Amino acid sequence: MSLNKEIAVIGLGYVGLPLAIEFAKKYKVVGFDIDKIRVKELKKGTDRTNEVSKKNLLASSNIIFTTDPNNMKNCDFFILTVPTPITKNNKPDLSIIKKAVMIISQVLKENSIVILESTVYPGVTENFLVPILEKNSKFKHKKNFFVAYSPERINPGETKYKLTNIKKVVGADSRSTLVKVSKLYGSIIKAGIHKVSSIKVAEASKAIENAQRDINIAFVNEVMMLSKALKINSNEVLEAAKTKWNFLSFKPGLVGGHCIGVDPYYLAEAGKKVNFDTKIILAGRTVNDSVPDYLLKNINRKLKKNSKILFLGLSFKEDVGDIRNSKAIVLVQKIKKKNYTIDCYDPRVNAQELKKEYSIVMNKPKSKYDCIILAVAHKEFVKMKKQDILKLTKDDSYIIDIKGVWNKKISHKFNNYWCL
Ligand SMILES: NC(=O)c1ccc[n+]([C@@H]2O[C@H](COP(=O)([O-])OP(=O)(O)OC[C@H]3O[C@@H](n4cnc5c(N)ncnc54)[C@H](O)[C@@H]3O)[C@@H](O)[C@H]2O)c1
């Protein structure tokens, strides 16, 4: 791949920014985002998602961060890494992709390749993105421009598997595009490229990865609920089952975020479009979405009116500050509607963002609480010393340790220790 190629990365979030920075080690990169504040921060070397360090952000002279589409006019590749959320009715919301593609349409150069990385259902690249590009540019697909799909497979907070050591799946509209796009990614991805025969295969491969995880966790969540109903220890059940080599080990818990909690709906939509009724894919969502209510019922059974609750952990998973679609926050909102007082704390979450998005004010833990709910197993909480936990509790405090991370440390101290 010639080094004089220019790459536009559109959408500089969790996915787009690390990708843009990696490409900038070899190519000229235009990092484009519509969020003026985000672009201003990046220019100053601040990445509020904590994926890229200040040093790495400021190190490259090959990258510009911009909100001006005209800066993308010379680009040979346009890589889209914009959000793909769901609507209030759990339908895929492709409006952000549409808006971004309209912007690209205005600056598309002849013979360029547009690559979608956002998670979508099979068919979005060819049946949704291409028509928008054709309608709004002066170009025809496969004559004047080409498309490919290559899903991003990073996990937020993951330190071992990062962008360059995860195999990259690539599907394209022709053999020649597949070769070009594979070469492009191959120049930065050390783990190698997995080429597939079509764009739809690549799109499906990503959505099913996340749907599979959702279903596996839903299964252990149901096992947990069933075990508790049978008055047996669900942890012990799972630990015992795990001793067989082919038992798949997952932990019960809250499943949120913008991937696992969302992608099954994208997959189900693909089925609907061809009159195929998916049976298992959304069953996982039903079980996992019911976990906050299951926990609330338990809290209501155990706590008296006006009890003081300390709620620890608000992000959608451990060791990240991302609060999008967090089920811990769903649980807080349900608790707030009841007759309790609640202090919420998460050392990883941005307090201003939390207040703005969910009207939740964070308070550092103080005094003693009738109940502690440890919802997200951030390292900071896992490492808390026994004495520090005891300082926040009374002898009869109720401890809901959703992930069971304090089990060995303190469960013997409380009659009311409960984990999933
Ligand atoms: N976060 C992850 O770990 C992860 C992992 C794998 C796949 N994905 C998928 O990647 C996609 C992006 O996710 P993310 O977490 O990086 O999202 P994000 O919200 O962190 O970042 C998206 C960025 O796109 C920008 N944007 C929105 N509309 C735009 C437009 N019209 N033009 C240019 N920029 C625009 C936003 O301002 C934001 O900075 C989603 O489809 C997601 O499902 C995410």
C-alpha cells in the first residue's frame, strides 16, 4: 500500500480515534467529527474516552482533527465509525449513518473506497449506505466509488486485545476492493486479515458475536434466578458445572452498553426484512433486560422505607467510564422512584456527563449505610480493604454484591450479604 494514500476517519469516538491514530503512523489521516468540543479537546491532546494517551495524540504530525468536511476532499479511503444506536422501540436507528454518509457524498473523490466499521445488520452497507451515496454524489457504485465493511472488534476497557492484535474481518463489493482494503488494514493490524466472500457475511459476523455473548449471559442470569427460587447457591451451581471442560463459563449480571445490549435488535431486524422470525436472539434481551427489576424486587423485600443506600458503580461495565445504556443506571433510576435515599459513586464516570444525561448527582461515600449495592466491579472497588467497607456499613446492613467480588472478604460479616 503506497504511503501517499490519504484516509478519512469519520466519527472520532471509542472506535474511530484509536483507528485514526494507528493509521497516522503510516498515512496522512483526516480525523473528522461533527462534535466541535470533541475536536477541540483532541487538538489539545485530551481524549475523554481514555483510549489514547496525550503523548500519542500529540505525537503524530500526519493527522488533523477537523469538523470541516472539505478537509476530506483528497481522501482515498473514508472509514465510518459513527454510532449505531436503537430507537425507544428497540429498532435500529441508522439516522447517524445517514447523516455521516450525506457529508461524505459532498466530498467523495472518484475511485475512492468507503468502508463502514460501525456495527450494523447484514444489508446496511449495500442497501442503505450505497443508495444514499449515489443519490447525493455525482457518482455510481462500482463505477466511480467502491464500498467495504470491516467491523471493529475492540472491547472497551480491554488491555490485552487492542486494535492491532485482533484479527480484522473484511468484506468488499469486489475482488479488487477486497484486496485494496485488506492491504490497507493489513499494514496496521498485526493479527492479520480474515477475508470473507461478501459484505453481508462481514456484517453478520460482527452482529452475531455480540448476540452470542448476550444469549450466553442471559442463560446464566436465568440459571441464577432459577437457583435462587430453588434456594440453592447459584454461584456454587455454576462453579460446579464449570469443572466440565466443555461448559461455557459466564457470570450473571447486568448487561448494558451500546454493543451487546443493542446488536441483537439489529440482527432481529435483518430477520424481519426477509420474513424470518428469530427465536433465540431476542430471548437473551428479554432475560437480561429483566435483571434490574429482579434486583429491585429483592431490594424492596429486604429494605425498610427511608433506608440509606450507597450505590457503587454506574458505568455499563467494569473498568470503563462509559455510561451509555448502562443497566446500573437503570437500576438507580428505579430505586430513586422508591422511598429510599441513595448516594451514587463511580470513580471512573464523569460526574458532569452523568448529571447532564441522567440527572444523577454523584456523592463520595460518607457515613454508614443501610445497604450497599456494588453494581460494577471496577478494580477500585474490588481492591477496597475490608476495614474501609466496614466503615460504610452497620452490623445489619444489607450488601448486594452483584458480581460477588467481596464474597470472600466480607460475606461472613453480614447476615444480609447477597450476590448473584
Ligand atoms: N465502543 C466500542 O468498544 C465498540 C466496539 C466495537 C464496535 N463498536 C461500534 O462502533 C461504532 C462506533 O462506536 P463508538 O463507541 O466509537 O461510538 P462513540 O459514540 O464513542 O463515537 C462516535 C463519534 O461519532 C461522532 N459522530 C456522530 N455523528 C457524526 C457524523 N455525522 N459525522 C461525523 N462524526 C459523527 C460523535 O460525535 C462521536 O465522537 C458503533 O456502531 C458501535 O456499535 C463500538
